[in-house]
Amino acid sequence: MKHLLVLAGIALMAAACTGNDEPVQGYGQINLSLGNTVNPEIEVSTRAYQILTTDEAKDYWIEVLQNGKSVLEPTNYLNFMNTNPIFPSGEGYAVAAQSCTEEEAQTANGGAGQVRYTGTSDAFAIAVSSTSDVTVSCTMANAKVSIVYDEEFTKYFTDYKVTVYEASNESRKIEFDANGKYTPSQGGSAYDAVFFNIDQDPTLKCEISGTYKGILRKAGTTVNLEAAKWYKLKVKISPSGHIDLNIGVDNTVTDTEVDVEVNPYV
């Protein structure tokens, strides 16, 4: 899943001259447009794709860098468009974009989180009396996790649930109910999936519990999360008592299936 942001650096002022014909610093402007396709995989471009509405683009954050240093701190897309900031002509410019902050990626929607896109353009120059087209390719920076229960499992188990959390952040534990839904503690809508940022320790711990013939059974596994992947944890009955981790990948937002087997006899 990818976003493309297209930026045109437009020269606003030609170099002026002093009485000694010494050049004076020229300036340029970055004119930003956001757009997408009608497909779930969003492609952003000013020419080939539909321009995003103001409401669709309003949550993006834009930062301008020069030689790795911020020359425009992260600013909301709408503010960026309305203020039209200017920059001294020069080389080593780059534009970074993100659809939301890291914190918002895990706290939005009552703690379920949301998808986060990030990207940084290649270096470009802002030149006097010229126009530069700049493309920022944004990719999904976090991982998506959901739960599904095998039909055989649901026939034999009751009161089952799955709890998932990152090893590096045990304070954020997400509990999926018997319907594979996460409901925020404060109430409101239930969610089919949750999102996790990818940090230095991307280990996701998964804990399954359920009652079989009046006895509480538990199982668990771990998954190493990667950005731009959707992990579907499937809970199954295992006659062997093993927890098998079977991963299948396709090429959309990478769809990754993880089978977690629970032995009802131990």
C-alpha cells in the first residue's frame, strides 16, 4: 500500500542585483498537491490520479528539510497550503510526509489505532526562475493485526479471547472477544483489527484462553511484526498440543496468516 505525494518547487523571484551587480539570494516555493486513486491502494499524484479533497488531506503533516536539517517543522497540510512558505534557493532539499503521528497511529479509534503512511522525497534543488517536480513515495509504516477463530474451535470452546501486545509496550494490551472484535474500554464502536508501530523490538505476543469441558485452557505464540503487513491470527484446535506458526503472504497490504493451535486435551 503506497501513497505518492507530488510537489512542484516553483521559483517565485528572480535573482536581484545590487549596484555592484552582486547577486542577491533568490527564493522558491513548494506547491503541494495530494491525490489518490479509487483503489484501496492509494496512489497520490497531481496528474494521473484524482486530487484529494480538503477533508481527505487535512491530517497529513509536511516537513521540509535541507541537508538533513529541518527548515520547516512538521506542519499540517492545510496550513502548508494556506501559508505558501518560501525557501532560499539552494540544493539538498527534501520533503517528508506522514499521514499521522506515531502516537496517533496507536491511540486513534479508542486505542485500536490507524494506518500510518510515511515517506521522504529524494534530494532536490530550489532554483531561481525554474520549476522542480518532487515526488514523495509514502508506504505503510505500521502493522495491522486481526483475529479469526476456526469453526471447529468454536464448537468445543467457550468464553475464549485473544490478547495481543508488543513485548516493548506491555501497557497497551488489546483484547479480542469471541467475535474477533476489539471494543475500547471507554465503549463505542468495536474494531476488527488494530495497529502496531514497528519499534526496536517488533515482537508481538499473542495469548489465547478459552474453556473446554469446564477447564480453562491457554496457549500463546509470538510474531515478529514488519511494516506494511496485515497479520491474521487464526485460532485452531491442535490434537498434538503444538503451536504452529504458518505464514502466507500476498501482495496487497501484505496479508499474513498465522495459525495458532490450541490442544484441548492438555
